[in-house]
Amino acid sequence: MLHQHHQQQHHHHLQSAITAAPPPSATTSTPPSSTTGEAPPKQVALAMDRLGQAARLIADIRLGADRLLEALFVASQPHQSSKPLHLFRQEDESMRQHLQDLRTVGKQLEESGVLNESLRSRSNSWGLHMPLVCPDGAVVAYAWKRQLAGQAGASAVDRTRLALKAFTDQKRRFFPHLDDEEDGEGTDTASKKHRNLPALAEDNQDNLSDCKTLSDVLTNMEKEIPNLKVSTYERLDWLKRASSLPASANDNTMEAPKHNFHGTSMLRPALQNVASMDKVAVIELFFPSIFRAVVSLHPAGSTDPDSVAFFSPDEGGSYMHSRGSSVYHVFRQITEHATVALQYFLGIRSKTALHSLLHWICSYQTLFTKVCNKCGRLLAMDRQSALILPPVHRPYRTLSVSKHSSTQSISSTLDQGSNAPEAYHIGCFSDNT
Amino acid sequence: MSVVYCHIFRRLISYNPYRKKSTTMPLKRVFFWQPNAGSTVNSQILNEVSQCVESINGVKEGRWKATLTFYKPMLRDQALSAEFPREFIGISLPEQPNKYYFVLRFNKIVLESDSSIQLIMEKLQSYKSRVALNFEGFQYQLGDFQLRVGKVVPSHSENLRGIVMEVEYLPISSLEKSKQIMEEFFDIWQDAISKRSLPGRFIHIEPDFSDYGLADHYTSQHTAVQYTHVTSQLIASVQAVQTGRN
């Protein structure tokens, strides 16, 4: 949207300026309210409102530019009265007004943190995030997406949890002397601290505590799952890499080392990773010759996944990102299933959603070898799509019960032995599992 | 003289067995039709096979054609022919229109070269085509699978000598990881085709790719090797039928 704004401004400058006195700036939007005095849902609503206003203003500007051009064209015809000049002046006035309004709205949006990430540190009140306009122009209204996509059951749980949190916060504020025992769940401020100090705390490594940083999660993954290659990227870096894929089989060893996540194994690169962990927005999980999964984090550096997609290990191109779609049916089906699983993980246990998601993704390493638990075959013709597919469903609900068990048992369930996670064809999968 | 030919030939192809870097392709199995004892292959069988593919939701896409040529060296002195490889085969594949593949079956060598090599060979008069076969037919899409069904005919005749089928699984290229998938697909295929009670069956014999220096990642060189083996099987079965008749 900002890109269009600049385009129109440029357009405006190209025309001969008949300098009319700039009209008094009557702003059409509500005066900027102090963000501290308002509850986050209202902030989000306001921000979405303003984005809508900005879009309308931009549309008005485009129309105005058209009218200006029209006036100029008419003026260039012979035998004209002063009518075009009048029209031109009128349009000029209203254009300037629109641009002024747009600037105002833009400032408001900036202040409320929509166009940049300045609000990240204070965005976590009540678990809602401000909508973000990404560098490529996409608007990510994270909170809305969650609310719309989450199942009704999940949002009730969310509301209860939020209410409990609000009460606990109030209690702590007004009755500190009563604040003896801490809830094991961990508080917002505690988890925020952990997120902003990406310390590789030793005690976090061996249990599924809720306060896990991004680097903890990834170190954990690397330790538990041998075939997996985890890499992290900033968002634009990932697009570059995606366009350069597929690397031929021989080139795997020549990947840029700074993108490989080495965790605590090497000291200096670990420090480098710690510094850039704040900007990590894309996680790539690569099982050579089996699949490549792309997970996007929002905001960057957090442990909040917001989308996931699966691709063939031999695929490449700029369409390979966490909201993209593989050219192969099998990976498209898995991506669909994964999107539902992601919403489930976020809805039920959003603090460990990333950890659960990544582990669940890794259960697909048996995609081409594990037979369906229901029919006992690897390939089956799916009635609905008339395609022959391997079992693309891996249940995700069962992972949530292992919240309090140690990582030991989780890694054993992912072994190829008798405890291997279940797999089902689309047609064999029933929601009762 | 023969040394000169070999030398020129090698230079033209720039053969280096330690650098088999070919583009990875989705993996493929080539099957050939083995008629039952006492029966032969005919175009009715070909029609039934095509219908069977369509019955498992295969969507016909277009035609395909591959060629396979047996070469013999052009020698003044025929006695020298023993020094030359016994079976020297050239293959062109539809998925690689700019390439031409050479296989020396008994020496276990496979080469990928530019398709202009055929013109060069002709100009040099170094090797002559002894027998040429065409594999041609229709291509079908079944989701992530691609099937090709084709007849085998000598290049200048319409005599049906055999039927081949290619089964390709597009999403991956690792031979090892895809083994089960391919086997199960063939089971599904067998279920479908056995309902038609045809006098024969499709067979796949996996060549030992490592003998040829080929890796787990599938390439068109693997396909060339498969075609070589399939052809020798076809010839053997045709000869067996002829011997049976005599």
C-alpha cells in the first residue's frame, strides 16, 4: 500500500503545479490516541480501521489523478472556456487534502507500530499482536488470523486463559503481599524476557518447559533427530535461497555455513547465531531425498509459527515459501493437513506450538516407507481426488498429551521401531483418533 | 586406425567417469511385456494395457518416442572387430531432446553426450547403425505418477516386436527411498491388469546401477541403462519364441 502511495505522489509531481493555497488540514481520521491507555483489542481494531482508511484514501488519490489528467486533456483541446482550469484547481485541492490525510494516517499507523516492528516488545499484552505490513506489502493481521482460523473450542480456551492471566496480573499488582506461590505456567513477562535474551540455558535443554527460546527449540531438534538438517533464515534471505534451489545432490555440503543452525556445538558461530536469532523468520527442515518443510515465524525471532508448507526435496523456485504450494500432489495434501495441525497446536498450547509443530513435521520422514495404520498399505487411491497417494495424514492430537513427559519419550515415539507415529491415508483417517 | 577412431571419439565426448554430474530426474522404472509361453505380443494387448491405465484414472497427455540403435564400427579390416566393444548402443530419450546416451553393456559404461554427436559420427563414418528400434506410444498422468505405454518397432517397419511401460514417480529422485512406493504401485497395477486376463505380464528387472558408476539419485543415464537391459531381454524372448518355433 505504501508503494502505491509513492507512485501517486510521483504522479502528482509530474504535473504542472498550479499553486493553490494548501487547504487547512482537516483530518478525517480520529486523533491519535495514546496506546497505553487502551486495551490491545481496541488497538488492533483501530489499526485495522486505519489501514482501511489508508486504502480508501489511496483509491481517492488515484481517482483524483485520473481527473487531473482528464482536465489537462480537455484543456489541451481548442476552443475551451475556463472550465478545465476550474476543474484542475478543484482536483488539485482535493488531491492535496487526500495526500495530507494519508500522511496523517500513515503517522498514526507508524506510532501504533503497524508499519514497523517497534511494538514487538509491547505487543504481547493478552497474546495479541498488532497487524504488520511486511516489506513486500502484505498485511499480516496475526491476531485476526488466529481468531478466524481457530476452532470455536480453541478460542474459548484462549479467553479463559486470558481472563486468568488478567486476574493474576491484577492480583500481583494490587496485592503483592499475597503473591507467594508462582503458577508453574510462567507469566507473560517471564516468557518475554526469555524471548528477548536468547540465552542457551542448560536447564532448558532437557525438559519441555514453556519458556523455550528459538535457539533452544532448534538445538533440541538437532539433538533428537539424526537425519534432519535445520536451517534458519531471515525472510528475504529465504526467498533468495528458494530461487536458487534445487541444489544438485552434490552441492549439499556447500551450503552457506552461517545459515545452518549449529546450536551449541561451535562456540563462535553460536554467538553469531545468537545475535541474528532475533531476525530469524524462516525455519527450513530438510530431510534429504524425502522432503523439505518451510516454517515461518511471526514476529521474527519469536517462537510463534504462523504458516508451514511442504515441498519436494528436488523442487526449487520463488514459490517455495511457507504459504506457497508444491507442484506435487502429495506435498500439497500434506501442506493442507499441516496448516490444520498448526492451528491446533497454536490453539491448544501456543507456548510450545513451535516445538510441537517441528516434531510433528519430523514424523513425516517416514512418508515413503510407513504403511497406513488402517489399511496396511503404502499407496492407496484416494476416492475424492482420484490420486494414488501415500499416507499423508499424521495425527497431531496425540502429541499434546505428552506435554509433561520428558523429551526422552517423544524421541522414542519418533523412532522407526514399534513406537513409530501413526500414519493414515486421507480416506483411512477418521477424526476419532 | 581403430586407435584413431577411439581417440577422436573420446575427445568428442569428453568422457570422464569420475564426473557423472547429470541433472537429477524423478525416478522411473521401465517394464517390458513378457508374453506367456506359446503366445506373442500383438496390438490388441497394447490397447488393453492403455485402457487399463485409463481405468486407474490415468489422463492421456500426449505422445512420446525414444530410440535405441545398435552400432557397429566401420572397419576396413573386419578382423579387428574383436577389439571393439561387443554391444555399442546409442539411445535418445524424449525428456532430454538435446542429449544422446551411449551404453556399452558388457563394459558397464554409460555416457551422456550432446545430441550433435550423431551428426559427427555420420560425418566421420566411424560407426554405422546396425539395428534401430523405436519405442513410441502415449503418455499418461496419474497424480504424482507418470506412465508411458509404448510399442517397440524396428525403425523402418511397423512390426510390433514388444511393449514397454515406464512408471515414473515425480516428487522424489532417490532410488532407495522410493523402492516401496514403486513396488506398491506395481501391485496396484497388477490388480488392475490381471482383471483383463491377458496372455503375459509386465516385468521389471532392476539393473545394478552401481556397476555403471551411477548413484542413488536418479538421472537419465539410469533410464538409458534400463532401456539397454530391457532391449536385450526383449531380443532374448523373441529369439526364444523363434527357437521354440523351429
